[in-house]
Amino acid sequence: EVQLVDSGGDLVQPGGSLRLSCAASGFTFSQFWMTWVRQAPGKGLEWVAIINEDGSEKYYVDSVKGRFTISRDNAKKSLFLQMNSLRIEDTAEYYCVRGRGGGYWGPGTLVTVSS
Amino acid sequence: DVVMTQSPLSLPVTVGQPASISCRSSQSLVDSDGDTFLSWFQQRPGQSPRLLIYEVSYRDSGVPDRFSGSGSGTDFTLNINRVEAEDVGVYYCMQVTHWPGTFGQGTKVEIK
């Protein structure tokens, strides 16, 4: 059974940092692109970043470029999102998603940026 | 960035009747290999989104066959053949042909 478990969300002050993790199981992790998608409270979905199978290609939405870094560890079947210089508008539920087309979603982890 | 525009944003439907959601992109979603990376998702209240349709018209595993996707280029449609009460939720289209990926605003489906 495919499972994605997001973690690392927390309350952080503006300007702070967080590292989100996603533990994958039930499929060959190294064979899939992986994506982060976020959803602000009561709002729609926003695509954040994607990484290819071996980590050589990464793409970001403009609003996080230079602040967020997506990475992966295929040996540990894990996906990461390093989030620096956090802003209030980064407050959202963050979902780890398998693939380019969005096949499986984790339960989400809540990031709250507030003073 | 590619702008995805869904309509309507709110869709009251009667159980057993058909429903249709439109998604238009600001540029063609056909890539250089002829592939079109347009997906549809359902998000029920309090749940993570679920993939319904990928690459315009391929139904994901376990998705009821009352859901279908169609379209090409910049114009796409999600159809629900006969709406059931469990179909209540918000539906999103997403393109990942061009980077960054982008979502439509979402269409809220509710039962009349």
C-alpha cells in the first residue's frame, strides 16, 4: 500500500526556518518525481515545488524561489522541503505528493507563521 | 506562469443528474512530445485531495466510471455522469506541462 507521511510542521515566527519531511513507503520511491503542494486555511491548492527521480531537476513557484529548497534521499525514501525566511503568507497545510500528475497525497503538515 | 481558469466556481447539482466543470489554460498544455499533463482532483471536506483524472482523460485506479475527462490544447472538461451524494467537495484542475505547475481556483460541488 502506498503511504506518504508528512511531518515537521510547526508554529514559527516570521523570518524563521522549518524543514518538512515526507516518509514514503509501498512503492519504489526512486522511480517517481515528487511534489510539494500547499493550501492556506480556507483557500485553494498552490503548487510549490517538484524534484525529479535523481534530484537533478528542481522547479519552484516564484513566491518561494530563493527561500525554499526541495531535496530527497532515495536511500531513505524521504522527501524534504527546507523553508527559510518564512513569511506570514507561507502559513498553510503542506502536502507531499507522489509524481508529476499528483497520484498520491500525504495527510499534510501544518505550517503556521506568526509572531 | 500558466493561468488555469475554472468555471463555474460553485455548482449546485441534483443527485442523479450530470455535472460538468470547465478548465481553461492561458497557453497550450501540449508539450514537445505531444503529451498533455492536465489532472483533475477531488477534495472532500477535511480530506487530502484525491487524483481522479490524469493526462486529460485517464481515470485513476479505483475512480468510479461516472467521472470522465476530455479536452485538448487549452480547453478541458471534467464530467460527472450521474452525481451521487458522496461527490460533494471541491474539484481542481492542475497543469504540470509547464513549470511551475498551477492549479485552477477550484469548483465547489454541492447537492441541491
